[in-house]
Amino acid sequence: MREMPPHTAADTHAVASDALVPTTDAADLREISTRERFRGLLWLVAAAFFMQALDSTVVNTAVPAMAEALLVTPLGMRTALTSYVLTLAILIPASPWLCDRFGTRRVFGAAIVVFGLGSLLCGMAQTLPQLVAARVVQGIGGASLMPVGRYVLVRSIDKREFVRAMSTVATFGLLGSVLGPLLGGAIVEFTSWRLIFLINVPVAIAGVWMNKRDMPDYRLDRANRFDLSGFLLFAAASALLLTASELAGSAPVPWLRMGLCALVAVLLGTIYVWHSRRIPYPVADLQLLRVRSVWVSLAGGLFTRLGISGMFLLLVLFLQVGCGWSPLMAGLMMVPQALGSIIAKWAVNRALVHYGYRRLLLGNTLIVAALLATFALLGPGSPVWVIALLTFAYGASAGLQYTTMNTLIYTDLDIKHASMASSMASTVQYLAMSFGIALSTLLMEAMLQGHAHEDYVVAFRWTMIMLAAITAVASRVFSRLRRDHRPLSGAA
């Protein structure tokens, strides 16, 4: 984006809606918390997060039933999951330019409509390829929801209130994580899995109405030229890397094709690095990586999510296929995780002020790794309360980890870089999630010696141990932060 002076939501180089600043004098505006002035915006962004969280958690619970209906193995359903997440990662870098060109209100509204349409198509899919195509449509819409939402909050909310505002929005979004497993389990058990996608449609309709009323319309008078070459290079490299990982799960493994895809992906990535240094407005500004908190946040988030992104999909398969639980019971067991995440997000402000980013992320990443390894002790005879307590503790640690990593990237940046930082953070997040899901399912598939119930239990245990090791290694990235790196004192 073009350089803009630091500002609050009240002053603007952007074209803002009439509802952006209430009719009052400047003295009153200084007295009113930005979180109060933009309460409707917080609800809107929370609704978008809710819709995405609901979709992802509902789908995880329904994977075994969907696999049976579409005549594929449960682990073979990973394409329907990774295609959606990879689409998000590929298209998110276009969000800053779209906002500059068309305005945040139009982009966010269109994203909600397309996501709702994709959900409708998913509910109508008859084969796995049709479901994958519909998930891509969902991804096209979802690609602008989170980065645009974060960007508008950064532009609108005072920096000293940003961590608290993000925690509030994420908490309401996590309600989707609470309701998703319950709805998914109940719908699959008592009706049809197709309804799990259709519940997004009324939420999308409500979101369109809220967007028209509450979304500020930030945009540039004249948008910079879109980096189409860089966008295509990044998209091709990401798609080829995921293709290589999918080929690794084939039997027999096509080593030549897999190696060729990986080699071309690395080559395209290298060309993009060279390309981004030669143009003024790259699709992903790698110059921001010179800021320590930015590259630590992105690298740490990448390696952490590689280890934990596929965990709950594997847990659902372990409970339903390995232990013979019903979809409703398996979905119910996901609720403690969401509740733990919500509670942790309310505690993140005090934890950051007390420990700082470095100590908190170092210690908490190791805790997450230890909890992953503890899941390997579970079996068909494990008491329900033990599994519930473990998922609660894991959810709390993972929620603390996500919120801390998501706010770290903005701590040392000027407001003029907020849009690009938001885009890069969301891109890395979803790219890591797509590879994390692929990695976890491939590991479990490699450990699977048969398709009996006990085979899934053994494969789950070994996969948890390997994912725990990957997550523990990720903690080393956060040791590169300054020892005194803390949020602003007003964030607590």
C-alpha cells in the first residue's frame, strides 16, 4: 500500500462511511474508547470469524460420515480440507490491493457472499471432486474475511486496545468452535452431513446486512498497480508444494513426479524473492522480515502450525474410527478444547505483560508439545473425563499460542504497514495449516498397518509423538525475540 501517516479511525486518507465517526466534538472522541465507538465493527468481524470457525470444526467432526458417503477412506478426505485452506493462502495476498482498489466494505461484503455460495455448493456436492471444487469456492470467499477484518481493526482500534479487541473478537469467533462440533455431531448422527455446510448460509445473510451498516470503507484514492507476476509465482509455488505432499501419500510413491513438483516450487519461490526486490509494491513485501518481531512471528507460526494444525482431525478419527464413538460423542469431546481456548484468550493480556512475548511463547510452545505427546497415552479404554480434561488443557494452550503469535507481528510496525502485515500473517497461517493437515494425515497413513479399529489407535499414538517433536523444535524460533519484548502497558 502507498505510504500513509499514522492515524486513528477518525482521520483518514481513506474514503470512510458516514458511520465511521459519530457526530460529536473532538474532545468527546478522545474520551470514548475506540472499542466502544466501533462495537458494531467488532461484532461484524467476530461474525465472520464465527462462520469460518463453525465451518472448519463442523467439517472435522463429519469427515468419517462424508468419507463413507463419497466412497473414500477417512484419511483420503484430506484433499477436501487442504484445498480450502490452500485457496485461502494463495488468494490472501491479493487482499491489500483489493481493499485499496475497491474499499474494505465492498471486499468484505463480497467475501461473505462468495463464502456463503461455496457453502451452499458444498451441501449439494455428490462426489469428492465436486466437494473439492466447492471448497475452493468457499476459499475464494474466505480469503478476504480474516485479513480484511484484522486490517480494519488495526486501522480503527487504538494500538493500546488492540490486543484486548483481538481477544474479544477471537472469543466470539470461538463460539463457532464450541457450536461446530456439537452441531456437526448431531447433524451427522440424526440427519445428513450436507446440512453442516448449509448452516453457514443464514450467517452469511446476517453478515451482509451487518457489513453494510458497520464496516468502514477504507481505500486509497488511487490504488497501486497489482503485482500479478508475483501473485502467480507465489500461487504456483504453494500449489506445487502441496501437490508434492499429496503425491507422498500415494502408493506406490511417484518419486520422480513428487521431486519435480518440489524442485519447481523451490525454483518459483526463489524467483519470487528476486522479483519482490525489483518492484515497489510486491504482493508480499519481504522487506518487513527485517523487523525481528515480524519474521519471528511468521516463522514461529509456520513451524508451530505444522505440528498442531491436523491434531483435531486426527482426534476425531481416533475417537470415531479407532474407539467406535458416535459422531455426537466425538463432537462433544471437542467442546472442552474450544472452551479452553476462550478462557485462555481472556488471560493473554495479563500473561503478556507479566512474562513478555519471548518467555510466554518459549514456554507455552513446549507445553503444547508436551500435551500433544500426552495424547499418545490414550486408548479405547481411557475414561471420558480424562480425554475431556486433556482436550481442555490443550485448547487453552493452543488458544494462548495463536493469540500471542497473531498480535506479535504488529507490535513494532507502523500503521502504514498494517495491511501488508495482516495479509502476510494470514497467508503464512493458512499455508502452514494446509501443510500441517497434509503432514499429520500422511504421518498417520504411514503408521497405519490396516483398517481395523486397533490399527487407527496405534497409528494415532505414533503420529502424536512425531507431531509433538515437530512442535517442540518450533519453540527455538521464539528464542530470537528480545528478552524485554512486551506489549504496550495499556494493553493489559
